[in-house]
Amino acid sequence: MLDTMAQQLINSLTTSIIYKADLGLGGNSNNATMEELDVPLGLDITPVMASTDTNVLEVKIQVAGNSIQGKVIREAGIYKDDGDGTKTLIHRANFSGIGPIASDETLEIFLIMEVA
């Protein structure tokens, strides 16, 4: 029964919500009350959302290096597009710095989330 519920939640997350992503330069620890990345770059990235297992959601954020050239990326955020020009942060991940990024590179970040 749990597997069916988790799968339905994952399916809903991957098909019925429009998502955006952004990267940031900040990287301190997560705080549940945060409504934005620490130091957002203001990128308008459409992530690829995919169910990889019964209860696992994989989010792929891909950005061309010329958009973040010379930057060290330390955080990524997934947002729900509210449809009125605003967005709501639904997940933030901080990590050790990646970069600096060259203009001819492509940065791919994968976030794996489990619905238990």
C-alpha cells in the first residue's frame, strides 16, 4: 500500500506542477523557514523531473556555462511556478562549491528526493 501511495505522489509531482530552478552562490546550512536561496543568481531554468523508482524523484538541473561563467555554485533550488510571475521555493540543497565554471562547459546537478 505504501508503495502505491508513494508512486502516486511521485507521479503527481512529476506531471501536475510546473517547476523552475535556480542556482546560487551561498551555501550555508538549510533552514526550513527559508523562502529563497542565500545568494540566488536569478536564472530561469526548467528542470527535468523524472520518477526513477517507486518512491524516488530525480531532478536534473542543467545550465550552460556561459550563464554562470567564472562562478562557484554552492546551492540549488527547486521552485513551484505559481503562474502569476511568482514562484515558491519547495526544495533547497546546499553543497561544496562547484566551479569556477568555464563558458564552454555545461553544469548538470542531480537532486534525488525520496518519498517515504
